[in-house]
Amino acid sequence: MNSNLDQLDYIINIEKFQKMQDDIAKATGLAVILVDYKGIPITKHSSCSKFCARVRKDKKLTELCEKCDSRGGLEAARNQDAYIYLCHFNIVDIAIPIVVNDQYIGAIMAGQVKLLEDNEELERIVSKKYQVNLDNFPELKSLHKELGIMELEKIEAIAHMINNLANHIVGEAALKNQLYEANQKLQDIGSIENKFNIIETKGIPPYKDNKLSLLKPALEYIEDNFRDKIYMEKMAYLCNISPGYFSKIFKRETGETFSSYVNIVKLKRAKEMLETTDEPIVNISLDLGYEDCGYFIKVFKKYIGKTPSNYRNNLDL
């Protein structure tokens, strides 16, 4: 399995997960956040309580929170199941592990509520020396009283639901990697010839039009919308993968970086316009989404070896 699967932003589309995380928080009444294996937040906190939001403004208290999140995630990974515990403020939290290829890479954290009834079975995640005396923090003590209250049975049901979601995410990651590896085997055939053709003709880098291509939606979009400004983040969204993963797979599948590929597509159209029309260079530049004509000329010369004017003037030579 690809070593990049140890990175959360490689297997999860963070933007889409954030929206889903927001919905989970609204539906359950719990705060939700995605953290890495160190307990460092990857997403923005959804429905964060006023109490915890205030705590997170204090550097030392934030370190305690991250320590709790890290420890909770590790315990969940060790048990390979959702882990419900009490933090250093005696608040219920849930850690749902994200484990890929037997490696713990992060966790979905939920909670920030108090139990309806005390439960001695729940573990306090940190030792007594880290327990915080709220009497020393009057503002926090007041906010602590405002925290929501929930029955343990409901918390357990929510933990089970989110755990199923995490398992689905891991399954999607494994499938994504299998598709990637299968596609790579197809792409390796004739790759040397393809690269030679790109260098020789400066044409559009070929790719195998097959069902395994994760990039197909982006490649088709670029072909159909070459007149627009095209952003990698949007293309990654179309392909339902993270920008980081999109960038890595794009280079491997096309033989070009994303920006280089887009330029090559645009410049193929530029050559066609120079060959078949009398449009001024500045109009061609604007028509292809280059607002700066000087930049367009520079890019054209870099890829084609001539300025647009020289290319047009030497068509009959």
C-alpha cells in the first residue's frame, strides 16, 4: 500500500469531510473534530461548546486537550473500536480511530457533554496531576455548568454510528489505492513512448481513457473548459479526492504537473487559432483565459519554442 496512506489529507477530502462533520454535530448535539495521530486538529471544530472554545484559547490548557485527544485516539486504535472516556475537565469524549494498513493515523473526536448520571466505569484519560481545578478559573466554571447533558446509552449509540463511518472512510481509502495501483499498471505500458511524444510534439499528454482513471472528470473538464481559469482544488473536488492526493496522482498518470498540463491544453488551441484565424495575439490570450498577454507569450515560447507572432509568421516556411 502506498506510504502516503499514513497522511489524513491523502485519504480524506478534508473539505467534504468538514461539511459531513458539521452535519453530524448538528444531528447528534456533540462537538466533532478530526485530529491526526498527535491529537492536532485537521478540521475546524464543529459545534464546539463555549466552554471548550474558551479552554482552547489558553495555550497550556490547549496542550492538555491535545494530550487527551492523542491518548484517546491511541486507546481507540489499540482496542480497534470507539473509546469513550472522561477528559481532564470530567467531560465525556469519544475517540474513533482511523487505522489504515494496521497503522493509526488519526481519529474522529466527538463529545463535550456531561453524563446524566455518574459512571465509575468510564476511564479518566489523564492522571490526577493533570486534572484541572475549575475553582481556579471562575469563567470556565460558569461555562462548564452550561454544557449539555446526555445519557451514556445515547453516547454509545452515537459512537457506534461514527465508528461505522470511520470504517467506511478506511474502506474507501483502500479501494482508492487499489484503483490507483491498477491504473498505474495500465499507464506503465508505453509510458516511455508517451513521454517521448510529449517532448517531440508538445501535444496534450495522453492518458488511458478507462474506467479506472480517477482523474477522468478533471481531464474532461479541462478539455471542455480550456477558456476558463482552471484551479487544481476544483478539479480535486470533481474527482472526489483531496488536492494533495490529486496532485500526486496527476503527475503519475499524465506525466505532467497540473499547471503544465493545463498550459499544454490551452496552447494546443492557441496554435490552432494562430493557424486558422487572424485574431490579434492579445485576443487569443484573453480567449484562452490568460489575462496577461505578456505571460501568455512567455508560456507559449517556453512550450513551443517561438513567440506566437513568430509561430504565425513562419507557418508557410
